[in-house]
Amino acid sequence: MSSVEQLPADQNAVLNLLLSQQKSYAEIAAALDLSEAAVSERAYSALSSLAEPEKAPANRRRAEICDYLLGQQGDDAADRTRSSLMRSSSDRAWARAAAGPLAALSDAPLPPIPGAQPEMGAAAPSPRAQASGGDARLNGSRGGLFVIAGVLLLVALGIGFGLGRVTGGDGSGSASSSTTTGTNAADAKATAIAQAALKPPAGGPAPKAVGFAGISAQANERILSVVAKSLPAAPSGSQYGVWLTAAGKPAVWLGYLQDVGNNAGVGLQGTLNGDPKAYGGVRLTLEKSSATPTNPSTTYLVGPLQFAAQ
């Protein structure tokens, strides 16, 4: 049996969204611009790994049990799944093995497994598939994208976005970067500090591009992560890069985004030095890669940083 920490980053992140944030497949799919099938299959694959070496049920039964354990069924469907588990000892064994490592991720008890030990048979929580707009939503500026900022970035990076190591400046206009492996946000829980939805500026060269930037606190570090999709291929000798901006101050260069084949996406993640509140926004530009840029060139995506309420 694997632990949750040993799962691929995208599977780990989906489980955290489902259990820690009590999101539904539909909510995650909408936030990440994925299909619900792509999100649910990541969850199913994760539970299959957690349940090894128990023999997995047939695909349809596996999906039903996974949906049940992850709170993605309504009352009637959950009742049917409990009844079917009562009739199959092999399905119960698989469900118990899959559910065991999930307990640490969820603040609420997992749905009961017939015949399981008492600690796994606590009262079932309300179906999370129906929780959109309910008690899982946070108040104030932590609502919406803030709820999933850290894990959204993790998922995006985990499904193919490259990682780069970044060191931000202290607001004086200096920064350095390299392309070593970035901090893995799966190693510890992250607390969202700020987020920015990145959009093309009016008349920009990539009207269909979209991006997201987030700053999170994790293990006494401030992690800045940026992901973008649907950007045109960078011309030879050029590369997309990221800046932090502040009113009345020079933009701070962070580094180049790491590209993925077939324009699947670009991403950057690393430790940010200095006070994040010294910055007001994030800008993504296309730069000549032959030298470190000193001023932003053509802007493809831009967005203001919105800080979480303290």
C-alpha cells in the first residue's frame, strides 16, 4: 500500500481538494480547465494505488466505491453502494485498504464501510458532490480561487507544467533565477497568501491565453507559483518570463517559464524573498533568452495580486 505522499503530484493534489477542501469533481474540473472525467480518473488511480495489493474491483464498481469514499455520491447512490459492499467481501477489503490512508486528509469522517472497524465507520458526512456554494465555501477574500490556490498550482504543475527555481527580490528591483527543481508543494500544507488571475491585456498578442499566479506560505518559506496555458510558441531565441510589479517601482524579474511540448503549458515555481505585499501584480512577457532582461518587453498576461484577509 502506498502513502498519499508517494502518489504522483496531480493525484495527491486532487485528493487534497476532494477531502481537505471538500470540492466536487465538477468544481475542480472548472477551476483547472479539465474534464470531470480527467479529474475523477486521477482520483480513481490514486485510490487504486493506495489499495494495493488488494485486487481492484471491475472499473464500474471501482468508480462507484471511489465516488462513495470521496463523498461524491448523493444519498440514494451512497445507500446503493453501502448495500453492494455488504454483499461483497472482496470489495469491502479493497475499500478498506483504499480508505485507510485517506483519514489524515479529511477533517470529516469518511463514509462508513460495512463491517469495518469502528474508527472507519463513523457517521457519513453530507455528500460533497452537493456542497457547491454550501458550508465548504470560505468567507471574504479567501473564497473562490483562494480556496484552491495552492493545490490548483500543484495540480497544474503535476500534469505536465515544468518547474523552475526562483528567488524574488526585496522590492528594490533585483532578483535572480535558475532552472533547478522547484520546491514541491506536496511536501507540506500550504497557506494561500495572495493570488492573481492572469489575463491578456487589451489588444494583447495572445487573446486566448490564460494564467494563474499564487503566493503561499509553506514550511517557513513563501512560495510563488505561476502557470499559463494557450500561449503561442515562443520564437527561436525567445522565452516567456515572469515579473513582479509594484506602483512607482521597477518591475522585478523572476525568471523564465519552463515550456512543455505541444504547448501543453508553461510553469514556474520557487521561493520568494522579501515581503509579498511590496508587490502589486504579476506580468508575463516574451523576452530574448540571450541575456537577463532589465525591463519588461511585450506583455502577454497580466493580473493584480489579491491578498488574503489576515
